[in-house]
Amino acid sequence: MQESTSQTKDPVCGMTVDPATALHTERDGKTFYFCSEGCQQKFLASPVGAKPEGKAGCCCN
């Protein structure tokens, strides 16, 4: 059995995350994945339709 190699980016910090293990939230019928609870909370606090920050680097240091 092969493991999933699917990855996606955290919409807040841009970090690559594994959807199988990452925190996630649904908004407008789409699922968003996060590297940390901090990024998830920033996303949830932003208005619906706001563009993600998309900055590179890790915010979790």
C-alpha cells in the first residue's frame, strides 16, 4: 500500500503541509489546510473573501 504524497500550502504563511495530518477549515465549499493553530486562527479571523497573506516562511518559530 502506498502512502499519499499529496501536499498543499497553508494560505496564511505559505508553508507546505500534508492534508492528511494538517489542521483544516472549510469556507465557501473549499477546504483550507494549516501548519498550526495560529495560522488557522488568523485565517478564521479574516473576512470571507479576503486574500490570503501568502508570505513565504514559517510563522511557527
